[in-house]
Amino acid sequence: MTVEVKQTFLTLLVTSYFIAFGVMLGGSLIGGFGAFLVGQPPMTMIQRFSDSLRIWALVAAIGGTFDTFYFLERGIFQGETKIVIKQVLLIIFAMGGMQTGLIITRWLTQDHV
């Protein structure tokens, strides 16, 4: 028996933001801990991981499928602008979460110095 939970658009935006944020921050920090365990410089590796995880944070946040691009295509070619706006907002919120995670990892590693 499966229970299906309907999400409002606002909750979808918030969860998209925090999924991308969590992938960036969690993946980078846990990867840095793993680098420490094998004798690599953890701060350098955290910064490298955060740079390479950016696209994966977006993919994870928008669902990891081509549904977003399907909805964009349907919205553009069938004139459903409401769908296009929703998908663009979803991508923007995911990018915001990704960017926030990147800024925090750069702050932690003092990359700006």
C-alpha cells in the first residue's frame, strides 16, 4: 500500500531549495571527512567537491528526470505559460540552494582569502 502526498507549489519550491543546499553542503563536508581519513587535505578537497557537485545538486533538486524539460517544452510549444513560469521558478530555487551551499563551503574553507 502506497500513500501519495500532494505537494503545493510553495512546498515544492522550498524542498527544491533545501535538497540542492543539502547535496552541496552534505556532499562536500562528508567528502572532506573521507579525504581526511585517507590522508588528503580536507579543506582543499571540500572546495573541489563543492565545485564538482554543483550540477548534481540541481539534478537532485529538480527530481533527476527530464520531467522539468518536458514541462518546459510543453509550456513553450503549447502556449501554457503558467507551466513555464513554475518550472523556471523551480530551477531558480534549486540554483539558489546550490549557490547558498557553495557560498557556505567557500566560507568554511576560506577560499576567498
